[in-house]
Amino acid sequence: MRCQHDMPFGARLDAAGGVTFRLWAPGANSAELAIEGAARPELHPAEADAQGWWECTVAHATAGTLYRWRIDGKLMVPDPASRQNPEGPNGPSCVVDPKQFEWDSAWSGRPWHETVLYELHVGSFTPEGTFAAAAQRLQSLVEVGITAVELMPVATFGGRFGWGYDGVLPFAPHPAYGTPDDLKRFVQHAHKLGLMVFLDVVYNHFGPEGNYLGAYAPEFFSKTKSSPWGAAINFDGPGSAPVREFFIHNAVYWIQEYRFDGLRLDAVHAISDDSEVHVLQQLSQRVRSTAHGRPVHLVLENEDNGYEHLAPEPLAGRYDGQWNDDFHHILHVALTGETQRYYHDYGQDTMDLLERCLTHGMIFEGARRKEGGAREVVAPAPAQPLSALVNFAHNHDQIGNRARGERLRSLVPADAAMLPTLLALLTPAIPMLFFGEEWGATEPFLYFADWQGELRDAVRAGRKREFGHMDAADLPDPCSDSTFQASRPDPKAAETQAGRAWRQEVRAALAARRQWITPRQKQLLTGRHSAQRLGERGIAVQWRYEDGRMLCLELNLGDQPLPVEAQHLGPVEAQAVFSHRWPADTPRGTWPAFGARWTLGEEITL
């Protein structure tokens, strides 16, 4: 099986030979296609239509041909729809024949309710930092119980290393990670192991290095709206139709040509669109209509906790899931006591807020985040379907946006270190681990970006301003290779006694999820879950199902045993699902310090 996504821009190999190149450049007075490889570029004039589309066919071009566009006789730019840019965003693009890669047609995907996500950064996941090296680590994830890997953005960005959220060529895999075929081989290998593969995509801005769009297609950017990164992407103003198509085609491209199983859309709260049909709705419709029955999962990050795009089942125009920052934030505050910056709103009535999060999903639904981090709370929304939320104790933002990139296990009491991970894995929400978390990695995940010159100076200064309350001399340099290297979890730690014990408990938790929680996801009720506070640090939670059974969690976040009255105990005949720091001989009526126990039984009245 060979897969190619056809789109109205970029380079297309013609059946009769040669390549047709198309570029949307409404701001250009002239455009020429420059074939590179010789001492001087070979120039071919392009013709434009009334909508600003420039087109040129080169009869002798083929797969592997290097090319750029020359705008107005002087500016050399890569193809913004380049499938490959082997020298980075400032170098030439390369013609790719997608049909050279042959796919195994046996893979048919997996349903959403089976998803156990594992977020990883390709560049620091292995010492080599490549797709090929990452593929060799996938078997170990399957053995733990992971069912889906989620790659942080791989679109081409400036520099040797970076998080990937400043990509400028969204169709071209970052060359340091490997070729397009290397990425396809990674996906194919994952599928053979039964793993889904998700890709993190960024549709809210372009990065600062290698972004030439403003010079020849200024319509890409709004004249009236802004974003945290400058002018907003123009999704609803004059000339926005090709812009919308550019990003929608990108989503479909990854699903069709690379056979990804899902996409995670970064920071959609920064996508401003006042159109009658929102671009997010249109994107979902197109992706689902072109998946041809294969399960494809769409996930949002929405810092404002909007929920209008979510649905409890796959629907055209809607999304399967959304990262639940509230779950992370309330756990973080409950276990560390930190209330700075965006933890501010979680510092009062913390245990009550945790109770709401466990039963309703979000805590502050539809509440925009104001400058400085505090929430602009509006009227509470109805409880959300828990299976439409992604719960996690760690992710790239929540670790890397800290000054020193500490993982949560380094910030909580030693006896509580594993509890956040287990709580993320054993709620009815979709769980996610951050790479290295499966063996309890202690290495930081720092912010790193290989910027140079003025951009490097600006980023360094910005980090010092952001963390001005700390000793600036002690802050890791975000543009240093040593910062990047320090962010690699060492897999050798997984083979230590502590690493094996941690990994075994994660494996056991995921086995329990697979046996007791996953098969019941479609029976999960919404708005019928409940919880009770016990003492200062205890919570009893009941998640209910259509057949009258319920999954119960007894949780003590305190560092001392918690005496519990009889009426607050779970059902005696319940099936044991999983327990942590809860010995079998624990006296009934006592919850151990930092202990948690899950049971499944018939409905009870507390």
C-alpha cells in the first residue's frame, strides 16, 4: 500500500514525468523556481493567476531535486509546503515521492478508549535523537502497557535542537531527526507492535527563524488580531481561505501520507476565528471524512478550558479529547503546596477542588487565564465526559516551563513520589505518561532552543525576566547544548533496583486499567459521579457505570494514617483493582499515609 496526500500547493510529481511546483504568494510581483545543485541556481519563471497562485513545471525535475523559490528577483525562500528540507528552514527544499514508501496494510487502528498515551521528544528520547533510534525503544513501552506514543512537534525548525513548537515548515520533518521515510518507518514499526502514533501539531503561530511568509504572503497573518507570538494567524479575515486550507491540508497530510493515528493540536485557545464555521470544526470534519473508516483521534490543548469542541464519541467536527491541565495543577498544589503563577487559583480549598476534578473532569471550565496566571472564572459548566479528558502528572509544559525543569517526583515527599503517576493512570480519563516517567526518571526536562544572535540574546533575557525572583546565575542557559543534553532521561536508570520497582508498579497499574477500567469506558456515566472529603487529606470517589457498578477510589494524601468511620468505607465484597502503599493487613477503618486503593463493586450509599 502506497499513500500520497494531494494538495494545491508544494511540489507534485507528474505522471508523465517532471514536477509541477505551486506557491501561494499574493504579495509577490514575480516568482521563479530555482533548481539548485549546480554552481548557480537554474531559474524557471512561474506564472500567476488572479488569486496569487504561482505555478511552474520543470520537465527534468524528479524526486531528490533541490529547489527554492525566488521572490521578486532577490529573496530566496524554501517551499512552505516542502515535504523535506534537509538543510533546515533556511536551505533548499527537496522533492519527495511519497509513493516510494510501501506501507503494511494490516494495521487498522485502535479505539479511543484503549488509549494510554506516552509523550516523547524525539531529540532527547535517545542519545542519537533520531526516528530510527526511537523506534528501537518502542518494544519496552509495549511491555509496560503503553498503547500510543505522542511525538512532540517534528516540523522543521531553526537550529540543531528545540522543543519543536517554533516550526516554520509544517509538512517537513526536522532533518536532525531523519528523513520522511525514517519517520514513516517509525510509524510502521509502532503499528507492528500494536502502538498508535499521535503527532503534536502547531497551528497557532510560526517560529521566528526561517519564516519568510510575511514577505510574499502577508495574508497569512491577521491585521487586527494578535497572539502571544505576534500577529495571529489569519483564519477569518480577507484572504483567509488559502490559509485555512494550508493548515487543514497539513492535518490530513499527516493522517493520510504518514498514517498517524491521531493529532494533538497545540494551544487552540490562541487560534482566533470568528467565521461562521470555526477552523477547528472544519479541520475535524475533513480529517474524519478522509480517514476512510480507520479510527483517527483528535486531541486539543486549550488553556482556557473551553469544552465546546469535545464529544464523548468520534463525531465529524468534534474532538475526542483535551489535555486536562486542572488535573495536573490541583495534584501539584495538593502535594507541593506551591501557589505561584498559574497555581494561584488552586491554593484555596485545594482538596475540595481535587474532589471536583476527579468527578467532573475540569475544575474551572471555560475560564480564561488572565495575565499573571489567575483564572477569569465564569459560571460553572456541566460535568464533562471523563473519557474526553487526558489526565497526566507530567508533560513537557508542566516540567519544562519551570526554571530548573524538575519532575514532580523531585518536588514531593519521597513516600508520595509515585502517587501522582498512579492517579493519572487509574481514573476513567485517558492517561498520559511523559517519557522516562515509566521508570521514575529524575532528570529534568528543561526549556532548550538552539537560537543564535539577537534571538538567542532575547530568549536568554526573557527567561531571566520570567524567573527574576530566582538567582539568575543559577538558571540553565536555554540556548546551551548542555541544557539540551541534561534533558535526556537515562534508560540505564530503568535497570536499577529502584527503576525496576517503579516500572513494575506502572506495569501493574496499566494491567489493572486494561482489565477493570478500559472495558467499561463505554458504560461510564456523566454527571453521576460523587466524592466525599474525609479529614483534612482524604477523599473517597465513586465513578458510576450504566450497569449499576462503580469504581471506587480511597485516597489519603496525608503523611499520617487516616482513621475512617465505617460509613465511609467501600463495599466489603468489591473486587480489588489496585492498591498503592496499602498492605493487605491494613486494619479496616485506617487509610495508610500516601495510600490509595481502587475497588470495583455494586452501587453503595455512603
